[in-house]
Amino acid sequence: MVTPIEKTYIDTHPKSAEYYATSKELFPNGVTHDARNLKPFPYFVSHAQGSRKWDVDGNEIIDYKGGHGALILGHNHPAIVNAVTDQITKGTHFAASTELEINWANLVKELIPCSEKVRFHSSGTEATMMAIRMARAYTGKSKLVKFADHFHGWHDYVRSHEPAYGGIPIETANTVISIPPNDISIVEKTLSNNQDIAAVILEPTGAHMGDTPVRPSFLGELRELTSRKGVVLIFDEVVTGFRTSPGGAQALYGVTPDLCTMAKILGGGLPGGGVTGKADIIDMIQLRDDSDFNKHQRIGHNGTFNANPLSAAAGVETLQLIKNDTINIKANKAAERLKSGLNDMLSNMEIVGTATGVASAIFLRLGIDVDPDDDEIVFTEEQEHTLGNSVIKDQLTLAMYNHGVDAGPRFIVSSIHTDSDINETIESTSKALSDLRNQGLV
Ligand code: PMP
């Protein structure tokens, strides 16, 4: 049965429907990323500028997907356009070292507290894969502790305990221990019961960009425990790096991990990834004057597009702006306005729900009433169950899109979202919630 929200979407997206008829024959579900799956069919986008994007049916959309979190400067920021255009005329690949990569790494070092050395590659998945291997090589231990539902990309280790683990050998899954977050006694017991643990990895603001929050005090507890046990602590800052603050979640909360994974904003909107942290651990890649080490312990690392000049040019420009301008402050202010506007709207409409979030990642949580300013918030099982209602989430996402906002329950806010963008977004969300109310969903 097609809902009224779906009917509006179908009626206003004939061209996307046409593209989907072809794309579903080419790609699984017609898309090239799991997060782009959408019922009744995905929308296709032709171009974007600043805070906006336009789909192939001519609908103008306020964008809060922000390139899956990569675009803190919005679409086509002039500084990035100039840097990339300039670089493309000089060359896109020299298969050699560049001054750009030095500048890029120096900016990482200046911004990220744990950074002593850096290694670049092309994605967040590569970053977590590398950090885990570094921890294993450095400690000589084999197991990884991760937290349930925390997302670290799609390679075998980090995916082995999450839904959709097809194709991952059980032997690989058995090297990973997945436990609930926020309870240090469970971590302590896990580390005490197993002497073969190389590392603990987590998303420092919580699973899925902060969707299920981690208590900031849990980070400090983890730091103390892993230091005491000689286990490598990895903050996966692929999303939070250069966003939660210029120095990521570790700078915001004053907790310094051993290793930090980076991607998204690091590449300034182009593909880029990296691991930074303690030099001793990063140097597991470094060739030594020791053939035994080089053969048996060293980590080999190639990669055609490591530190490629186009991503480096965009990355340098972005990190420079983050360092010298007020990019994070602007994004956070817009996010704060959005958060309080959404909460006012919910109470005016008498809908149970709360907008919460850290820095520039805001979540509209329907069905639960919590303190939006409680930093140490942890959801109960019942609240998580309510929040997991996929019918409400899917209809909300579609209804908001019908009203010109691409967010769903998660808003990734950029430095270029203006006051009028935020006002329009709150109004559109209110209209979307009225549509949900008409369908008896809220
Ligand atoms: N870690 C986190 C916390 C992420 O959110 C993501 C991507 N959303 C990744 C790793 C994987 O990054 P990529 O998609 O660049 O492989």
C-alpha cells in the first residue's frame, strides 16, 4: 500500500523513477551505498551549491547529509574549488612524494592532540583497517574490542558482529569481541578475562555519528583502563575529526587516544583517509635496519591513491580554514539554533520527542522525552526500541524530503547553513510531522 507521503514523493519525482528503472538493473537495490536505499525509490541529484542540492526533477533541497559528513564547508566552497582546479592543471598523480602531503600532515599534527605521525590513504574503512593492524602489530596481540552497533566502515573485522555480515569468515569474527558501550565494568571484565587484546575502538560521540550517545566520562574511564592494561585505545574520528571541534572529540573532551582514524572532512570533500597517533605505533610501517623486523613485524602499506594531490589540495585548504577561521563555531551555532527550534516546534505541536546532539550533528528523536542538554545521556533499552521504529523513520525522511529537506532524523550541519536555512528547515520539519500525524504515526 502506498502511503500519502509516498504518493507525494512518487508524483514529484518522475525522472528519479525513470533513472531508478535503469539503476536497479545495474546496482543492488539501484544504489551504490547502503545508506542511499530509499523506498519507494532513491532520488537522483544533478548538482549542489552551498547548503542546497537539486534533484533531477528540479526540486531544491536543503542538504543535511553533507556528503555523508565530509562537507563541513558546504558544497563547492570557493576555496576548495580554486585549490582543486589549480591542482588539476598541475597534475593529479605523480606517483611520488609532494610538498602538499607535508602541509596536510602538519595541519593534522597541529589540530589533533594525539598526532605525532601520520599515514594517508583514501577512506575511513581503510583508516580503521590500518589502525587495527597497527595495534595488533605493535602489541603482538590479536583481538579487538569494539562496541555494539558502533560503525567503523565495512571491512571484515569491524563488520563481523553487525547485521549484514555475509561473507566474513567465522575465524575473523572470532578475533573481535563486541560489548555494550557506557559500562566500564564490562570493559574491565573483558580485558581481564582475555590477555590477547590488542585494541579497543569506538566512535567517541556514540554509534552512527552519535545516534546512540556515549557518555563523555566513559571516554576518560576507557583511557585510564586501557593505559593500565597496555591496550591500544583507538578513537574512530572519521566523523568527529575536525567537526566536533577543530581537534575532534578528543580535543573537545580532553581525552587523548593512542591512535585516531580520520577521513571525510580530512579530504575536504574528496576521497581521503588517514591514521594518526603515537609515533611508535604508526612506525610499525617504517622500514628498519633489521631484516627480521621488516619481514615478520612490519606492516606493508601501498595504495595507488595514498595522499593523492587532488585530495591533499582540498584537504589542506579545508584544514587551514578550520584552523584559522571559525568554521566549527559557525556550524555549531547553526546546529544549536536548529536543535532549540526543533524542540520548540515539538512542544508547540505537542509531539513527544527531543532534538539532541553534540556540536554539528543533531538528531530528531521521536517518541522519547529527554533533556536535550544532558551531555551524559544514555538511552534505556525501551527508549532505543522506540527510536528504532523504522516505519516512522522512513516516513519522516520521505516527508521531510517532500518539503525540501534532506535529513531524516539526522542533521549534519555545515558552516554555511544560514539562519534562513535553519528557519526554513524547522518549518519544513513541522509540515513533515503534520503529514506523519495525518497518517497516525505521531
Ligand atoms: N568510521 C565511521 C565512524 C564512519 O562513520 C564511517 C563512514 N560513515 C567510516 C568509519 C567508514 O568511512 P568510509 O565510508 O570513508 O569508508
